[in-house]
Amino acid sequence: MSEYIFISVAIMAIFTYLPRMLPLTLFRKEITSPFLKSLLYYVPYAVLSALTFPSIIYATANIYSAIGGCFVAMYFAYKEKGLVFVAIAAMLTSYVISFIC
């Protein structure tokens, strides 16, 4: 049993360290490709969206209130309102829709 745990921890350590180590060893020079620069610029936003969106949908018992709050948040974020305003508007919208549906 302890050999299995040791092997599991070793494999997890390798695959956790590998994504951090490879960019440092492969990209020693400054990246000049506009495509690669733009790709690397948008990756954090795409990952954050992919992690956050499922949580938004399943945050409430009613999917319609979750979708309504999500659309209100996206609208006010597009209009460049503040983070607190966007969050409160989305919560209030979700709360009101949960009573309607």
C-alpha cells in the first residue's frame, strides 16, 4: 500500500511540475509571434470563464434565475460598471427571477 501511495505522489509531482518547467526551458527568447502573444494573452480569461460558468449555472436551484443573473452581469460588465455593482445587480436579478419562476 505504501508503495502505491509513493508512486501516486511521484506521478502527481511530475505532472504538476512539468507544465511549470516546460515553458521556462522551451521559450528562452522573447516571443515575437503576434499570434502566439495574443493566444497567451487570452488564455487566462478563457480558463477563468471555463471554470466559472458551470458554477454560475448550478449556483441556484432554478436555472432560469441563474441564467438571468448571468446575462445581467454580462450586460453591466460590458457597459464597464464596477465589480460590486455588477455582482449586486446579478444577485438581485437572480433573487427576483427565483420568485417569478
